[in-house]
Amino acid sequence: MRINRLELSDFRNYEKQILFFHEKTNIILGNNGQGKSNLLEAIYMLSMGKSFRTQKDLEMIRFGANFLRVCGSFEKGGRTTETEVMLSGEEKKFRIDGFLGSKNADLLENVYMVVFSPEDMRIVKEDPDKRRRFMDRELFQIKPLYYKDLSRYKKSVLHRNAVLKAEIPNEDMLDVWDENLFKYGSKIIRERRYFIEKLKKISMDIHASVTDGKEFLEVSYAPDIAFAEDSEEQRDIFIGRLRECRASDMARRFTGAGPHRDDMSVFIGGMDVKRFGSQGQQRTAALSLKLAELSIIKEETGEDAIILLDDVLSELDEERRRFLIRSLSKNQVFISAAEMSAEIRESLPAGRVYFVSAGRAEPADFYGENAEDAENLFYKV
Ligand SMILES: Nc1ncnc2c1ncn2[C@@H]1O[C@H](COP(=O)(O)OP(=O)(O)O)[C@@H](O)[C@H]1O
Ligand SMILES: [Mg+2]
């Protein structure tokens, strides 16, 4: 799938802008602080309904403005979809082909997108919350119900924590919230396990291929409460664990066990990469995981996701960079960089360059095969 048109109003340092994109490669160049990542962030908003950089939506409204709007025209299997995100101090709204929605879940089924940011290249060594986010973002896209279950689970944890914060926690209420935690939490565990089982196989192959068969990557799910295939058994394990933790939860006044404490372990040849891997190994493993994410989207939805590479090409050595570029040959790709050598540019599929300066993006050269034809076609859009 791909995005053909993007419209921004008062998004970060963009006041008003309309851009048409190339179906393959879009290279966003500009000095630091000019708005390259902002542009990718806006595209991402249309897929996930939120930023890949901040949890604070309001930060994205242009300084001095009250309201932002991002609008995009996507093409998927020959069909065009118009997607719009509007955000003001009071509310966030989405519109898909004219229909209004107010939940992120309304957006998630429409657009498949994977972002590679420098932060993503560190997911292996960072804290577990980064790895949970990795699993969740992927599951939001391939399992639309997951988003709702996760939101309900998180709300239940907040309610349970509120009960724990009372002077004398009401244990009957805790029983009620334990049931809710189990109800949604067990779905989360099941879906995460499903995802990681797939991820394990696919990332293993990709990693073998990136490292020329020298390294054997093995990821596995590290759930805080063990997974059980049988739902009765899952219930016993889940509720049992919450009961075991109740006294310490009451002393600490928060919920200490559950999928909100899950993690994913990453091993290379039996070694824990998070703890003992070199920086190079950690990055390569991260790259394999991200590429596996893409391939799972393709497997589950039949679509080639839109790829956002925010300043990551410069973080990879030449070999990995080549591998990455080769792996993305079917996808529409956005690449932001402060600069790009002619050599790298020539290694990319045909596309177009955009220069960004102080919140304006100017389309510039087409390059690659049929650049002239592309130019003619482009102006007809
Ligand atoms: N809400 C906002 N309103 C106006 N400008 C913003 C807002 N948020 C960030 N900026 C500006 O955006 C710029 C950073 O843009 P960014 O896309 O991250 O840069 P880069 O081109 O290095 O990727 C900074 O100059 C910052 O001041
Ligand atoms: Mg940037």
C-alpha cells in the first residue's frame, strides 16, 4: 500500500502544506531541526492515531495554534482511502472516507506502517517497556481487537491500583478487578504469544541471512504470568498469581504482576544479547526484528506496509544498510537524513527527493529509472 498525498495544517512547525509522494522512494533531506522527522510523524499519525515519538499529543499542535489537522490519501489494493486526524486541546477525531470516529481503533485497520527510528534500533538493549511497545504496535495492526483489549486491560490495572491506594483497600473490590485483569490480560498474553511465535521463526531466518549464517537469533516471549493453552488452566495460573501478590500489592499500593510487566528475550547462539551482546549485535538483532515485523504484516494482511526510516541509514554499517534497502524493494519508503551520498541514493529504488527547511518541504528531483516519465505523471496527479 502507499500514501499518495499528505496535507498538513498546524502540525509541529508546518503551517499549511500539501505534498504528493512517489510510489516507491521518498527521500527527505534537510538540516537538523527543520522538520524531517515531523513530516514522518505526521504520516505515522494517519496510521496509528498517535506519534512514534511522544505520548503527548498536544505537543504536535503548532506553537500558537489551537488545532491541528493531518490528512492523507492512501491506496491499497487499487482502492483509495482518505484518512484524517484532527486534534485540539479538547479532543482527537478521526475521519475515514468521511466517517467520523473518535478512537484509535477506528484507524488501525486501515493503514499498515512500520517505523525504524534510532530508538527502534536500540529496542534490544533498552527497558522492557520498549519491547512491549514493539509487540503492541505490531499487534494493533494485525489484530484490530487487540487494541481494545489492551486499553481495557490497562484501565483495569488503573482501577485496581486506585483500590490499592485507599487507606484500607476493599478486598471484595480487588476480587472484582482481579477477574477483569484476567479477562483482558489473558487475551493479551495469548496474542503476544501468537505474535512472538511467528516472530521467532521469521526473525531467525532473516538474522541468518543478514549475518551470512554466522549468527543464530532466538527470540522468545517472557510473560510475567505464564501462558497456558487451556483457558481453565490459564485462569488458575492468572488468578493464583494475583492472589499470591495481593499482600505485597497492598503494601506497595500497586499491581505488581500481569502482562503490563511482560518482556521478550533475545538470544544469539544461546547468549542474552540484551546483557552481553555487542552494540553491533544488538543493532543487527533489532534490524532483524523490525524486518520480521514487516514480513508478519505481509503474511497476515497481504499488504506491503509503508516504511518510515527516520535517520537510521546513518546508524547502520554498509552491509546492513544494503540488506535493509534490498529488503524494502516492494514497499513505499520514506527516508529522512541530514545528507545522503550519491552512492546510497543510487542503491535505492527510483524515487523523489524533498528538501525540508523551516517547516516547508519542497519537492525536488526525481531519480532512478524513468525519472522523466515519473515527472510527467507526477504533475498530472
Ligand atoms: N508544536 C510545535 N510547533 C512549532 N514547531 C515545533 C513544534 N514541535 C517541534 N517544533 C520544531 O520542529 C523542529 C524539529 O523538527 P524535526 O522534524 O524533529 O527536525 P529534523 O529535521 O531534525 O528531523 C524544531 O525546530 C522544533 O522547534
Ligand atoms: Mg529528525
